[in-house]
Amino acid sequence: MGKRHISLKDLAQELGVSISTVSRALKNHPDISPEMTKKIKALAEERNYTPNPLAMGLLRQQTKMIGVIVPDINTHFYSSIISGIEKVAKEHGYFIVITSSNESLEKEIESVENLIKSRVEGFIVCLSQETNSYTHFEKLIKNEIPLVFFDRVSEELDVPAVLADGQDATKKIIQHFYNNGCKRIAYISGPEHLNISENRKIGYLNGLNECGLPYDKKLLVHCNLSIEDAKQATRKLLRLKNKPDAIFGMNDTIAFAAMIEVKKQGYKIPDDISLAGFTDEFHSIVVDPPLTSVSHPTFKMGEEAANLFFESIEKGTANNKKIMLPIDLVVRESSVKKN
Amino acid sequence: MGKRHISLKDLAQELGVSISTVSRALKNHPDISPEMTKKIKALAEERNYTPNPLAMGLLRQQTKMIGVIVPDINTHFYSSIISGIEKVAKEHGYFIVITSSNESLEKEIESVENLIKSRVEGFIVCLSQETNSYTHFEKLIKNEIPLVFFDRVSEELDVPAVLADGQDATKKIIQHFYNNGCKRIAYISGPEHLNISENRKIGYLNGLNECGLPYDKKLLVHCNLSIEDAKQATRKLLRLKNKPDAIFGMNDTIAFAAMIEVKKQGYKIPDDISLAGFTDEFHSIVVDPPLTSVSHPTFKMGEEAANLFFESIEKGTANNKKIMLPIDLVVRESSVKKN
DNA sequence: TTTTTCTCCGCAAAGCTTTGCGAAAACCTT
DNA sequence: AAGGTTTTCGCAAAGCTTTGCGGAGAAAAA
């Protein structure tokens, strides 16, 4: 059950003074005499008094909670971002309530409603894969509830957001492939309505263009973000009469699925087919061959998202600032052909 | 800023009735006439009223929050367990506040204190690697604050806990190695004071014994759970004049670190050295060769931990039940020698 | 008509904290 | 000694909900 926490009332009774006196003493109010203050503080210390956050919340109308909605909590990508959010939240005396939409619009809407009921003071969210309707977020904006997006954003909503420069990173990868002798570079993308898919597509096309490579639309395939669908997409590429000599996968799951499938069909990486993905260091190193990838600044992304959140909570409805994080290319064996 | 939420008072004023009437109507109290009830409910619906959890919490002396402390939030292992906890917490109308100890005792203690200040109703925790002192938990027990452990537990504390049968799983792995012709099986363990390290050590010794293999203490090495230290431990094994022909790594990080190091030194897996680890499916499949491992029932573990928590919150101080989850061996290429 | 019995609703307290304002006591000033 | 200041503290309200108890009015019984 847990014994009741000690309250100001308890202290006041024990000392035979009023609650207000105790409250003031604890915050060094000049109205209270030094001796009284000292006595009260000593008892508070001894009894291990800490103010009741519910009472404070009720009074100040704030819960010090941030609702965080991610598509999936079980990946390093999101858990690392969450760590970043949590760090700066803690610095501000806030804590975060995490929910997962499981890439489902329905669960995302449900999460927003539940968190509102819990009286979170605002939201930090990464859109689900399915999300193509935004009324649940528009409602938040109308009610001036702070909202910031990260990674996946909506073009339709003007909301503070932190993004990674996937367009530039993708271009770098294409150029890197080209410099290593690749001519037919494939791109396995995610759902088309996702901003990150489209950004990287632009980077892909720009990269091809700058390298003087033609755009073959057969080399651009889409998949939802499951490992099975990604393998399917890879097989589609490998069935082409005119096969790709390089594949770029839009995220962790896709890159690894592609790697598995390519190896399974007997192609050598990187000599037959070069490979690159969007992922973090640990996974890239563990696979064989080590995967060339871009280093997504996940922790930093979480920090920046939280910073944006506190800006908007402090300055009221903020200028819907967008932050673009640079992404670096990290070349490993999977894309450096030996012959 | 966020507009103020609607309260019973608002509804009462608008309807010209008392707050108590509104409150009762909303919960179908027989004292309120049907027409009045209907009118009130209609307005509540229209104004989108939801009860204020802070006020409720203050009244009932409960926050509906569970403090969860994990050594590390950035791994699939823990995030999957957290998902399990979160699922059953949500079913009970609770939400969870997650903090990471970063494998540090100091941060673990700090987390306990902060969560207590936040008035969580209890704790679900996995001990940090460093934890060898338990006063911060004894304090909880003394105050009858619900506490349940998972995976890593303390022998000194009698607390409800959910464990995985690492002893049995390790024995199975040793037997599997033996059946595949391995004679010198090494075990890279974690810190000695961790119950999971010791359990698996027992399984290791039992396994050797049952297979009629001698125990060579040089084949049992320890490391802390960092990737660098695990590589170091692997190198130590590979430097032996009488090298191992199989290596079992106690967790994800260790197994992968060993794999990297073994390959780096030019040994073939599994033909020169077989490998097996404790990890989850996704990672095991992605590496090359696919890693033989035991399937840690992470999600289930989280669910069971939360169940234990609610048992102890409902029945007061519960019978400190322990739940042992079975672990299955999943054989993949890394341990099946071809010659 | 008077008394009894329901029906339907409001008062107030409790849970905890902060803070404006009022008040008692002590001190100082002429 | 009398009026003025200062020091030191308490009352009460607000923030929101639940719930025991009491009360007003109406309907039913006598």
C-alpha cells in the first residue's frame, strides 16, 4: 500500500504552528523568524518531507508531463531519441510519458486522447507510417497545446519540428556509390506519403542527376517498413533483367532485410551489389560486411525536439521553428568494391 | 499554454446546479433524477469533460504511476520488456515512468529518490550492473512500497521477481555444442555478483559435467557489459595456447563483440570456433553467420513483472512470488559445424 | 389537515499547497 | 504613556473531485 507521504499539515501539527508558516519557512520567506525557519527545516529534513506534486499540479494547473508518441519503441532509433528527450525533460523538471502508435493511425489518435486525459502539458511526436489525416493534431493546435514533431512531419501542419537532412545524406550516398563505380543504383523507399521517403527520393534524383546517371524508375521501389515487405522489395529488384549494382535502403530494417536477401541469393557484397543504409553505428558494425550508412543523430534529435518543446511552452505559441540536423556519411566495407 | 480543462464546476455553473449534482449524475447515482442526469451528461459530452487526474489522485492518494528502472533503455532487450510492462499497466489504467540507471548504482539510487518524490505507487526494476548495496530498496520495503524485480535480482532481498531460466538455457547450449563436436567450450560471463552471471555459470558447469567435459577455468572469463571489454575478453580466450572451439556469450553485446573479434582474427565461424549467445531474434538473423541463441522471452517478462506488481499492489504486501520463465534454444548456423 | 416518507439536490470536508490579507504582539518614538 | 512600526504568524480561498449528511419540497398515508 505504501504509507502516506508526510505533508505540511503533519509538520505543522507536530510543531504546533500553522500550515502557512511551515510552507513559508521552507522557502525562506522573510516573514518567518530565523529560529522558526530553522526548526521547521530541521523537522522537514528529518521527516523527509517532499512537496506533493499532485497538490502543486492542481494549484498551478500543470502536470510537468510531456506526452511522447513514437511509431515503435522497440528499435534503437526511437529509444535513442527518447533518451535525448528524457535528458532535457529531466533538466526542466519534467518527465515523459511514452506511448507507441505501432505505426497505426488509429492507435496514434487513441494515444493523443489518452494523453490529453492524463493532462500532459504538450506533445512530442513522430508520425506513424499510416498517418494521412491530421484532425487529432489540429485540435491540439487550436487549443494551443504545445506540439512538436521530429523526423516524420506533415506538410499540411505548420508545427515546430526537428528533421534530419535525409535529402543531402541520400545525395552523398549516391555520389559515393558513383565514385565507386556503380551505375545502376536502386533505392528502396518507405511509404510515399511520408516526408522522409520523399525527401530522400529528391536526394536520390538529385544525386543521380549530378552524377550524370539516368533515372530508371524500375530501380525505385517502395515498401512498408516491415522486414518481410522489405525483403519482397529486394527480390523485386533482383528479378530485374537489368539488375542494380547498388542498393540504398531507407532505414535500418530495410537495409538489413536487403542484406539478408542479397546474400541469400548468392550475390557478393559489395562486389556484385554495393549496399548502404540509414542506421546507427552498433548495428552497422555487427553485420557482415559492415554496412556503409549515414549516422542519424538520434540522441541529438531527441534533445533538440525537447528544446523546441520548452521554447514553445515558455513563449506561448512559438514561431514554428524547424531545425535541420546534418547527417554524415560513414563509409564501411559494404559499398567499397575491391575490383 | 493550453486552455484550462473543463471542470465539474464549469458544468455546474452553466447548468445552475451544484457541483455534487453534476458529479453524481455523471456516475448514474440514483439520487439524481433521470432528466437531470441526461441533461448533465449531454453537456459533459459536448464540452468534452474528463475528470482531472490530479484532483482524483489527491483525493484517493494515488498517482497511477509505476516507476520503472532499467540499466539501459537503448537496447532491444529492455525496450521490449518495457513494452510488456506498458501493455499490462495500460490495462490497469496505470502509466509508467521510465528511467535508466546507465548501469550505475549512484544513478539507480537517484532514480529511486526522484520517483518517490514524483509519488509513483511502486517500482519495477532491473538492477544495475554495479548494484551491490541495497539500502535504497530496503527503504522501499520498510515503507511497504510495492517493488518487483526482473531478470537481475538480489539474493539478499526477498522481493517478488520474474526471472528467465538462464541456468537451464546455458546447459542446453553446452550440450548442443558438445553434440556438434565441441570439446573446449568457453564462457564469457558478466560481473560475478550479478545473479544472472552466476546462474549461467552453474548451467555452464552442469552442462560440462553432464557431457563429461573437464572444467578448464581458463575458459571462463568475465567482463563488464561493454562492447570493448567483451572484445578484450574474447582476445584473452584467443590468445590461449589451447584455444576454445566454442564460445558462449552471456548477452547480446558480448556475443556480437565476440563475433566481431573472432572474425577479425581470421577464424571461421562455426568451423574453427562455434558461437552462441543470449539475444533476440532480429539481431541473431542479421549477423553473419546467423547466431545460435536462446530466445529470451522479453515481452513476456515485462508482462509478468507488471502482473506481479499489480498483485502486490492489490493484496498489500504479497507473498514474494518468483516466476521462472523457460528459455528455448534456437539453433542457427553459428554453431553447426559443417565438417 | 397533519404527519410520514420519499425524491432530489446542496453543503462541506478532505486531500495538499501557495499566497494575499488581516491581526496580534512586540518594539520604538515622542 | 500613547500612538505608530515592525515582526511574526494564521485565516481562508483557490485548484478539482468525491461522498456522508442534512434539508427542502412533494407525494403519500393517516
